[in-house]
Amino acid sequence: MTALFFASSLVGVLIAPAGAGSAPATTTPLWGVDGFSAPPGSIDILESMMGQSFGATSDYLQLDQAAAWPDSVALRAMNQDELVFLNIASVRLDPSGLKIPVCWRDVADGNDDGLLQNWVNAILGSGDQSRLLISFNHEPEVSNGSQPRCETDTPADYRQAFDHVHTYFVDGGVTAPFAFVASGGAYRSGVVDQYVPQEGDFSVIGTDAYNKVADPLDPKYRTADQTLSPFFSWRQGHAPNLPMLIGELGEHESDPNAAQWIADAVALIDSTPGVLAVNWNVRSDPDHPYSPLLNEASLAAWLSGVSGSGSSVVSRREFPGIWAEGLQGTTDWPQFRGGPAHLGFNTKERLIGRKNVATLSGLWSAPQSGVLFSSPAIAGGTVYVGSGDQDLYAFDAAGTVGCRGSPPTCDPLWTGPTGGVIAS
């Protein structure tokens, strides 16, 4: 008897580097908060009213702020086992605190790799990454004083910069998955298509969605359906298997229909499969009146939403990481050595890099009586391997179904006789 070992050198989609989290998919959206913009004390008040802590937090830092990570917002969330969404903006801060854009072309060309290395070091130094989700420059189609862009920036520059940041982080040992997050308006207008990074660079699709006006007769007024449905529809048409993050969600609390807006938003989110988390904006300043604390009826609807959503302490404590399919790599190996040219090289592999390959280990094994001449093929979550015993074998790639022990030993999902030795 020989043992059949599936190592990442053969199948990159099967094994994450040491420290990467994985978990079965959850059907319950995490009830979260935009922790970065929340007024002091507001999170404590809302958590007291909910009778539980939030399940997710959004945090925003600049490209030159790696030394601040994890900041107080992240530390609070980490201490409560929350999912932390970290957005790294392509911005520097000058000595006066003014935001200066870092051009995407410079990032893509590697001119700011020193800043990226600082972030890699900070993320690795913060420990467990299984509850961390990363994005580079959310809302790339937006340019204003708080989110400045270079005049020369183009959508193509952004896509290449995103790819460079993702590749640099992965090569440096970062295992947390990436999210691509655009504004709600980008999904309504279709401009998101110009900015979406290449397949394999992100494992979560996201949006920041608001109704920013109080008057239902204002042409800029958006119902909950008008706010969220374009995002849900785009994801269904372009990335139906990716979990969704609502990184920011806000309703103008002077809207006379605010309570119903919140109730409608919650119902829509709860009825849409695949929502990972919804992080509410709870600002209360006059220019950003989104906190449900500003409106008694809205607060009641909001609290009803969290209790009815199922995003309880118990349910999210059973959520140790981003969905497993978001962590298992980016692509299949559907034939011997990956493709018709048999190069044994996968250009879409983003999880495993030069700097973390040494941390890989076998995920599972299976006893095999015949001689194995070739590496397996992997497609759709199943490993297929031919044997010298004249049978074709199929195994669960995740090492779960039909598997037992630690490390697991797996039985085949099925076998099929071929009448001859399978050499490839």
C-alpha cells in the first residue's frame, strides 16, 4: 500500500498557507458597523441596546499608515472576534494631515513597494488573519477631498495597481482574502465594469451604499431597493459565487420614511443569499446623519433587524473565517500539469507565492494500492487521479467528505474501472 498525498506543489487550490482560516459558508449576514467613522461612544451605546457586540467592522487607513496597524478600531473588533474589513487607501498624509494621492501607476510599477512591505510586516505581525478582509482603495471611481485621486489615474491603472498590491501581499505571506469594493452608484451606472480587477485578485465583492437625501421627491433619493439591488444584480451576473460585503450602508435619518427604509433594506439583505456582512454607517454629524440613534422609529427598526437577522453572538462565533471557497485559491487544474501545454504553471494562482510556499503541508491523504504515474486533475472541488490498479478515483478536494482523522485520511467519493493502467 502506498499513500497518495495531495500537496500544494501539485494542486494550489487545495491548501492554504499556515495561518489561513477556513470555514463552511454561512447563510447569516454579519451585523456590522463602519468603525472608522463612528462617533466616540456610539458603538458602545448601540451594542448595549443590541445586547451583543457587532459581528464585523470596517476600518480605513492610508498607504503610509502601516505603523498604526492594528489601530484602536481594529483592536476593539479583534478582541470581540469580529470580521475586520481593512481598506488601504492610495493616499499619503502630509505633515499637516492633508491627504495627498499616491498615483496608481506608481503603485503598479512598484515605486511604492516600501510602503507595501510595511503593510505586509504589520499584517503578519498582528497575528491570526482568518477574520481579516483587505481591500486596496475602495470606491476607486470616487475622487474628492477625503478620497483624492491623481489627475492621471485611469481605470486600467487601478486594475494593475490592485493586482500588484494583491500579488505583493500574497508573495509576502499575507493569507487574508481581498475584496473589491465600489460605490453603489458605480453599480447603478455600470462604471464598475471599468474598475473591477482581474479574476483571482479578489475573493469578496463589495459596495458602499447610501440614501443621502431626506426628501423622497428629490431626484437623488434612493429607496432601499434602488440602493442595493443594482449591486446584487451585478454580482449575480458577473461573480455569482463570490460572497458579498456591504462595507458601508447609510440612510438619511431625516427621511420621513427612514424606519421603513431600514426595514426594507434588512429584508432585502436577509432574502439575498451570499451576503457576508453589512456594516452600518452610524455617523451623526449634520453632513452625514446616518445613525439610527438620530431617529427613534429608525432605531426600533434597526434593532428589530439585528434580532431578526440571525446575526447573533452564537451564529457569528461559529464563523471562524472568510468562506472556504474564498480561501482555497483561484482556479482549477483540469488536466495533467494544468493545461494543454503541460507547463505546470498556473498564471491565476494568487494564494501561494515564493515567500510562503515553505509553510505548506499536506492537507489529506488516501491509501492507494496501485502505482501512480501522474499528478491529479482538480475541477469543481473534486480531485481526479488515475492509478496503476486500472481504476479512476475521485476525492473531495477539501478533505472533508469521506475523510476521518487528523490529518485526514480519505475514502474516494467514487471509483470507476477503466480496464487498463492509467498513466496520466
